[in-house]
Amino acid sequence: MFAGHRAENMPASGASAKQADGGRQLPTSSQPGTANARILVLLATYNGGRYLDEQLGSIFNQSIARVDVLASDDGSSDDTRPKLDVWGRRWTKGDFGVLGGPRQGFSENFRSLIVRAAPSVDTYVAFADQDDVWDADKLAVAVAALPRRQNGPALYGGRSRLIDTAGRQVGMSPLFRFPPSFRNALVQSLAGGNTMVLNPASFALLQESAQRTSFLMHDWWSYLIVSGAGGHVYYDRTPHIGYRQHSENAVGGGIGILYRPRRTWDLLQGRLVRWSDANLESLRACQDLLTKDSRGAIAQFEQLRRAHVFDAPQRLLQAGIYRQTVKGNLAMGIAALLRRL
């Protein structure tokens, strides 16, 4: 166990689990087959002992019977590693393995997990942070939404409840309403990796890409490579996870009155330029995995980034590249004028 298209812009699913493109009903977690699915959870840890028991307890209490865990500890100096060893000895839902991480940051820790994992051909793969709390139906809801291998790559992600250090709800992650697509992924990540589940074909694609290139963030890269290869992307508007907010978050959930202005300011100051440079470099290493339409979108995006100030608005419209909110698109338009994409 532990040893490695056609573009579809699938709209977001609402609380009723209907797709926005005509109201197609998604499967629900109570339908046959979900309880018997097998899932491998890739857990990245680093000095997370304070919250680790609660997180692993919520993973153990998933309604799906078979849940394997592969953890990569990135050199913790607290009690994280001993706790992982204890959980490994008493884990009865499947396999539980613990690896040493590369000690190059959280993104490389997840990449090492992706590269080293060896799930069976019928296993779904989920990402887990060390400090969250999962609803008991989190994995079952995701599996119910995802097709198996015969339908190609598919990725599930969704909204989160934001919780504080004591587990109290303090907010919600932003609600996205526009359809997921590669042209959105070029300028924005869609969902936290802690919400994501990949079907077997999707993980095989992700693993191939991770063997070729590093990436900024595992969740953004998963969205980019799956949508870019023509896979289905499902966005669930109903949260099934408590995403813990604290000062040690590698990436925060975006709460607080200053969050959105700050993100817009970061975009205008050029942070998106650096992110785009990194993402495009990684995508070049995986061009043969992408659809013709996705390669065309990359070319349009690169032309947009070089466009003269007077040509930028027209090129932005022609490219069909968008963010998930009206304000976000307005800020992106300004950034295009300033050549900050």
C-alpha cells in the first residue's frame, strides 16, 4: 500500500447536491457503495501535537469503513511523532504508515507524500492537515460525488467552517459561485487541500505531475493539473470540515475584516505575478498532460501578462480568465492594466 482529455467546467454543487449546469443530481453519501470505498489519507505534520489527536480521531470516525493513513512528519520537535506512532499501533480501519519528510516546507512535504504513496487502483486519495476536525460524512460525501476510473480524472473540494483553537466556529471560508475551470485555476485556487478528495485516475495524474515538478501549493496545483487535463472538478458549497485558525497556519482561511482588502492589495503589489511565474513554470513541465484548450489558455494568459496597458482589457475578455467573485475580477482587471498578473 505504501511504497506510484476533455475539458469540463463543472459548476459548483449546492447544499442540495445539484449541479448548476441544469440541476443534475449528484450522488449522496447514503447511496450504495460509499461505505465500502477505500480511501488513502495523506497527512502532512510538523509540530502539530496539540491538535493531532482530535484530527486523527475525526478521521478514524469517518462513516467509510476502510481508511488508510500515510503521514509524513517534517522533523517535528514536539510530541507529534510519538503520537503518530501510538495512532499507528491502534489504527484498525486499514493501514497506517509514517514517513520522514523532506524538511523543505509544507508544500514539499505534501509533494513527497504524493510521490511516495502507492494506493491500489481503486483507492481514492484525500489530503489532511494536522489540526482540523472532519465531519463524520466528509469522505463519504466526496466519494459519492466522484466517478471512478472509467470517467477519467475527477477532483472534489469545497467550503470550510472556520474554527478557533478551542474548536468554536468563527466564520466560513468564501463561497464561490462561478463554475470551476482551468481558466479560473490559472489565477486562483478553488478549495483548501484539506477538503480535497481525488478519484484514482485523478491521483495518478497528480502523481505523474509531482514526479516532474515542484509546485507552490498542493491544493492549487491539484486544481490546475486536474482541470487542465480535462478532468471534472466538483465544488461543494456545504462545508464538511472545521478548518482551524491559529497563528501557526501555513495558509489561513481568510477571516477578518482586513482579509479581502489585504488580498487585493497583495495582488496589486505583484504577489500574483510571482505565483503566476511559478505555476506557469510547473505547467510547462507537464504540457503533454494538458488538453489543447488548456494549452491555448496558457498562451492567452502569457500574452495577457505582456500586453500593453491599452490592450489588456480586451485580451482579458478574449482569454475568458476569471476569479470567483466580482470584486476579485475587478481587482484582476486593475492588475492586468498595471501588468501585475
